[in-house]
Amino acid sequence: MDAYLAGRSWFAKKLSPHQPNRQNACFWLERNGPEFHLYLFQINLVFVGLYCAFLAVVIFPAMRSAFSSSLLMTYMALAILPMLLKMKDMQWILTIISQVGCMGTLRYASIEATVIREETTSRVIRGFLVLEKMHRYAENGF
């Protein structure tokens, strides 16, 4: 860890001024690494969407007018194949991102507490709704 801290660039020190631990040192932007990787994943999804839109709006109509049906199907399959492979790869990447973002020092206790509080509140509200329905049915005799 001492060698890592000694070899940190001025850019890394500027982006992440605090002292990183071993887990933070695994990422490009240290403590901000999981958010940065999630941002890269989102950008990747946008580009896949743009690729699909470009295929549907520009490429497929041009191929339909230029090629016969058998050649058109072959080219369409070859055009769709990279997108399908990329989406399969994205499932694996999303699994890794979610696992890494939920472990050790990367967890945000305030967010966890908010989620637990909202879950508890929703359970209490559902309980009140059930009691209100029971009270209403008891009054009306249904």
C-alpha cells in the first residue's frame, strides 16, 4: 500500500484528495470508482441504443433496397450479432458493479438506513390499511 500511495499521480491526488484504502485503490478514481464505473456503464447503454436506432432507421432500409432477401437476412443477422453479444457482456458487468458497490467501505450507511426506514414505513402503512379495511367491513356488516 505504501508503494501505491507513493506512486499516485498528481491527477489522482487532485480527483481523490483523501487517503485511499486497499479497496479504493482497485479503481481508477479510487473512492469515486464505483460511481465512475456505473457512469461508464450508462454511457455504454446509450451507445448501444444509438447503434440500434441507427440500424433500424438508416442501415436496414438502405440494405432492404440494395440487396436480395437472402443476403439481406444474412447482413441483418451479422448487424444484430454484436449488439446481442454486447448486451450479454453488459449483464456480467452489471453483476460485478452491483457486487463491488455493495461491499465493505463502499457501502453508504445513510442510503442503507433510508431504504430500511422506507421499507419499515411501507409495512406499517400496509398494516394500517388492513386495519382500516377491517374496521370499515365491520361497520358495514359485509
